[in-house]
Amino acid sequence: MAAQIELDGIERVFHLGDSVVHALAGVDLRIDAGEYIAVMGPSGSGKSTLLNVLGLLDRPDAGRYRLEGRDVTTLSADEQARVRSRRIGFVFQSFHLVPRLSAAENIALPMVLAGIAPRERDARVRAALAGFGLADRAGHKPDELSGGQRQRVAIARATVMQPALLLADEPTGNLDRATGDEVVRLLEQLNASGMTLLVVTHDAALGARARRRLLMEDGAIRTDERRDERRPAADADAHD
């Protein structure tokens, strides 16, 4: 089942010297299972902080976060880590692959940490390599792969645990347009299979593809727009 998210009054405050920065200022948000959302806004608007809170990488100072009906803000760090490893996948601009591990070993890493049996790990890795067009790159280290291949390994690693929620932070930021489009199509295929997809991006063309767009400023959601499903994304981009 894909993630259903409820944020109520989420606050995140950072103290920088004598300054107080409200990175998230009373954010309220509902995300239905299976949605495809782009989070946009200028640097410092709170996009990455929101993603870190949603991914249980950062704990809010106030408010409540419910994931699939469970209040995850009350969980211990270990309990949050278990939820994060099994229900949430991450795709980053800089890939964050382990340099000394092969593509197959990078993909297997979340399952190793989760204690999944070797036979099941191997079967899932083989399926992921085949599904993402990486079967002939299984033994290659990250520095032996192209940028697009590295991002496909990262997406395979992020989804091998079959998470309900996939968080992508500038997933095409280090890729050329053609390779970026290929990566976006992979993410959209995962969303079409039922996975909730949230993409943080500065790219207006990528943002226009999402069915829902959140614009953030000063730690708050200023606009929340849904794309007319009767228009294709390219047409929506031309008009918006």
C-alpha cells in the first residue's frame, strides 16, 4: 500500500549564531496514497527540510507527522530507522553510492542492513538489475558507470525494499537532459505501479510533469496546484 501522509503544524527551527531560522513554519499537508508531487521554490524555502522530515532524517520541533496512519513523530530513533528502511526510499542528486561496492552490492545494501536472507536478496537484486537495464553492469563499481547508470543503480537501491514512499531530491540535477528524462520516466513508472512519489526540484519542466505542485517560500507552502489530468504534462508546461 502506498503512503498516506498527514502533516499538522510541522515546525523546524535552526539557531545560527544569534539568528533563528524557521525552516518549516507550521506546515499542514495531506498526501494521498499513490500521488505524484513536485515540491518547488527558491533556495532556502524549506524544500529540503520538508523532504528530510518526510524521510525521517530530521525530527520536527513541533507538530505531528502521520505516515500510513501511524504517528511517526513519537517513535524512538531506532523505531524511526526501521520505518525508514522498510517504507521510505531515497534518490539523491549526487547518487550516494558506496564507491567500493559493485552495482549489485549497492542495490543489496538496504536488504543486508534489514537482515533479509541471502537467497531472497540475490533474487531481488537480479530482478532489479534486469528491471533497470543494468544486468550487464552488476559487477561494475560506481566510477565505472555513466551518470545515468549510477542514478538507475540508486533508484534500484531505493526501491528494492518495495517502499510505499519514494523521495527524490533533484534526481536529474547532475544529468544531461536526455539522461534526466530517462530517469524521470523510471520514477514515473514506479509511481504508476502505486508508489507515492515526491520530487524536490528547481527544474520547471520536471515540476510540470507532476500531477500536483507545491510551491514553498519562507518555510511555508504558498501554493498547492493540481494539474488538469485532461491535459498532458507537456501541454500543461506550455500553458503554466
